[in-house]
Amino acid sequence: MTYCLAIHVNKGIVFASDSRTNAGVDYVASHSKMRTFIFPDKRSIYILTAGSLATSQAVINRIESDLNDKDASFNLLKANYLHEIADYVGELSQAQQAKHDIAMKNSSMSAESSFIVGGQIKGQSCAIFNVYPQGNYIKASPETPYLQIGENKYGKPILDRVVALNTSLEDAARCALVSLDSTIRSNISVGPPIELAIHTNNDFEAPYQTSFTANSPMYKSLQKQWNEGLKRAFKRLPRFDWEKPSS
């Protein structure tokens, strides 16, 4: 399992993901779940993956090979709209799942993968899409300007309480880190390094992109201040009637 999210605000998009692929008593592995495709002055495309690593790697490999194939019927540069790229990723995912479906029918493993596809094509607005294992997709809305894939339940409450369209990119990025940290604390199958990318509207050069290990100073400080802030807020909650001193 893994956890990835994207937050679309007025000034751009924040993408964040963990890197854990396996978790058990004696085996933990990690692999990047974020892939960026930057075409200067043309378009910036970001893809986050959750689910079967074999399927998601095969999809990314096909995307890369189509970009290098001048005879490919479709690739990231030939898309006129972002939703066409979401369709494309869904079709590639379905094809890979079908390829491995027979081999996995008699096992407990699943070939299903989910994707977040987002970014911007020059001359158009930013957008993010959640591409389901079935190949269909949804687009984030102004009412719910974020998308999650993977182990999403632990990191959702802060997104619901904090994120809005007018949230700054920096606050959205901090919110994404807290959302991931909350999930890491509650689920062993999600873990660092955490990858973070920020796409600013109409900026088609290299995005701000970084990663945080469990010992990164900024990440440790964020953890500490969030935990202490929660405890302070909890202690200030209203008292029950029976706790109040009698007059």
C-alpha cells in the first residue's frame, strides 16, 4: 500500500507521495511513486501511482517509450487536453492488468493500480485527475480541490479542514506533509522518503521538487510542532459540566 495526494489551489498544484512498497516484520522496501514530465514552454505533466508496482512501472515505461517513438499514435506531447492524458493512462493500466490477470487469479496479489494525473498544458488551466483501476477517472472540483490514492483515510481529515481554493501553495504543501505524516504514524505500509513537487500556474520549467527522509530537519520540525500544537489545542477543549468547579 502507499499514499499519494494532489492539491489544486488557485496558484497551482501540490503533489506529494510516500515511497514505501513493501512492509513487514523483516522486509521494508521503497520506490518512487512520483514521475514528472517537463516540456519547457509547452506542458508539465505529473503522475503519482499507488497499487501494483509491476503495473504502475509498466505504465510509466510505456509512457516513456511512446515519447521516444515518433510513430506512436499518442503520447504526452500529442494530447490536446489533460483529460486525454488521463484516458491514456487508464487505457495503459487496463492493458497491463489484463496481461497479468490470469497469472494472479489464483493468488492473493492484485494487478490493480490507481493514478493521479495532473499538471498543465500551455494556454489551459491546471487540473488533476484520479484514474481508477477500471480505467475511468474523475477531476478534482472547486468544492473538494484535492485527490488521494492508496491509504487515504488517515490523511483526509486535515485536508477537509484546511484546504480551499484560496489556500497558498506553501500552506497546501505543508498540509500535504502533515497529511502524509498522519498516515505514516497510523499505517506501517506507508513510509518515507516523502516526495513533494509544486507546480506554479504557467511555469513550464523545472518545478520545485524535493524529498524528505524521516530525519530531514524540516520534516522533523513539522512533526514536532504539529504534535505539540494538537496537544495544546486538545487541552483547551471545553470542559464537561461535572468538571467545572462548583460555585
